[in-house]
Amino acid sequence: MSFITDAAEHYAALPHQDAAWEYLWASLDEYTQERFKEAYRASPEPPKVPEPLITVELFSQLTGYPASLFNQTEADDCNKLLAVTGFDQDIEATCMLMANILHETANLKFLKELADGWAYEYRSDLGNDQPGDGPKYKGAGVLQLTGKHNYSRLCAAIGDPRIMDGVDYVAEVYPFRSAETWIHENRLLECAQQKGFDAVCRRINGGINGLTDRYHKYEICKSVLL
């Protein structure tokens, strides 16, 4: 029966294959046909591609804004962030992260720091050592990646040299993955799993600013995602 299984492996229902397959099938005796059908029914189904967790429609549900205000690049980048940090394997932890992101960005409204960034000029602790580095490397993305040093570490992690173009590029192309290195280094997933929501808020915020709103958004995330 190997010749028919070999043929089936390469059969893709293309028009030029149909006549050949019908001719081959008709040439088989009934016993071989039945054995092939049994083997085909018993074979495992190919793995299904999982549906993305985050979509523009889900952004709409989380924020209350129309889905048309979001784009696929943002949804894809959010899914990538969840995947590379392991949050996609724990929906409860994802709710904790997304609630804080919603708070920090005013429901995904602000993906760049509102201030002009000149306060960061020549900040050696941020690696800003050239004229204009302050505004160029001001806060970008959902958790406000800030400073040339932090931009360069993200650049190394993702492998995209254009990250060093500055805030506008990062906020547009990596609005979520801009937080990747920070999340890894601060072991945020472990914090969520072992210590809970309050600890995640403190680790992101450094305190309890806006805690009531963070809890409100946490409930929204759980109602939508869980």
C-alpha cells in the first residue's frame, strides 16, 4: 500500500492532480481501498494553529474605544510580547500585566511620553551622552522605555538596529515589545505568579499610584480574557 500512501502525502487537491488521483484510486482493489481509508482515519490530525490571544477587537473590549482606533501591528506586537516573556502561558498573569499597561497608557491612548524629553538630556545614568539624546530616547511604548542605554539593550534583544532611531520608531513598531527587556530583567511573570496583582503594580509603578484604577482595569481584563 506504500505507493498509495506516498501519493496521498503529495496530493494537495490541485486541479492537475485530481484526474491522476481518481485513476489511481480506481485501479485499487476494494481490500486496499479499505485498508487505506482505515489508516487515513486513524492518522493524527495536523496540529491546529492557535488563534491569537490579542486582536484589535479585544483592544476595543478592554478600552471601550472603537476597534478602528487600533491597528494590526499593535495587536501582533502585543502577542509577540506575551509569547517572548511567557505571559501567553498564564492568562491570569496576562490580566495583571494588561491591567497595568492599560493604566499606564490611559487605555492605550498614549504610546509615547507626553513630556518633550529634555529633562533627560545628558543623563549619564540613561546613557544619554550626545546632544538631543534626551528627546530622542524619551519614554516609548506601553511601559515607557527610556534612555539610550535601554534602547540599545532592546536593540540587541530584538535585533533591529532601527530601534536606535528613537522614540517615534519604537512607539510605532514595538509599542509592546519595547517592554520586553524590562519584563525579563524584573522577572515580572514570576512576580505575578508568586506574589499576585499588588506586587505586579508595585514592581511596575514603584509604588501604589493609581491603584484603584489598576484594580478596575484588572477586573475588566479578567472579564474579557478569562
